[in-house]
Amino acid sequence: MNVINLILDLANKIVNEQITLDEAIKIIHSPGIESKLSKRILSKLYKLSNKLAIQSLHTTYYLVYLIYEATKMINNKKFQGLVAFTLANLSINFAEYHSAIELYQQSLSVFEELKDKQRIGSSLGSLGNVYNYLGQYQAAISYYNKALDIARETKDLNSECISLGNLGSAYEYLGQYQKAIDFIERSL
């Protein structure tokens, strides 16, 4: 069985409760598998996970989690950051907010190291969203402001509008309606 089929099979077995996530991770970290992992193989699995998300969110979550674990064994920071970001997005679907925060922080750290401004902004905005879901509006506002600064620095008007709208939403939750209106109007 090739590595791609093995990892897909492991994700399905986790969903069907035939093995645990920890057992699957041990299999991936075994010497025979580790030596066969490459960015090319993990990229194929990552692309497949995007298609699979439409059919089964649970399988996709476990597949991306296994890819995330496998990326720790290859030396490709950008790919590690992308997979951590994707896993954080999937974690939100299962209300795993603290896990999402940790994963977004990891992706942010990678993208800062790589000086990838666009993805830094996305990570900051996503962290703001998680804190907004948790009702921690001041933390959300802090992250949204940082994302707004990046959007303006990179002249990304779409991200700027999203950040302004997010700020408006957070201020609305705080009951600061005039401030919320000001941000939402600026986002239009």
C-alpha cells in the first residue's frame, strides 16, 4: 500500500472508530512510513482533503490532522503553516476553539518567520474571529486591528474591508453601536 492510500485509510479508520488518532499518528511516525514522506505526497493529500471536505468533514479533519503530523517530519515551513491554518479552520467546525487558537498561532509564527504578509494578516484575522466566537471581544479587536494594519500595509482592499467589518461586529457585541456603525460604513 502506498503512503497516500495508507494515510487515507487511517483517516477513514479513525472516523469509523477502528483505531484512535494516537494510534494513527504512531503509524505515520514509524520509520518505514517516515522515510517515504515528501512534500509532493503530502501536497497531493492536502489537495485531496479539499475535495473530500464536501463529502465528509470528519474524514477531512482527521486526514488534515494526519497531514499536519506528517509535515513535522519534512522540512517545509510554508507547507507546515498552511496545513496548521487549514486544521485550525476545520477545528472551528467542531467548536474546538482553543485548538484553533493554538494552530492559528503556529501558522502565524511560521508566516512571520517567512515574512508572508498576506498570510500573517489572514492568521491575525482568523485569531480575531475565534476570540469573537468565544466572546472575548477586546482580544478579537486587538487581532482585527493588527490584521487591518497588515491589509493597509499590503494595500489589500478586500482584507481591509473584511477587517473593518469584523471590527464593526466586535464593537456591536460590546454595545458600542456608534463605533460599530463607523467601522461597518468604512468597510463598504
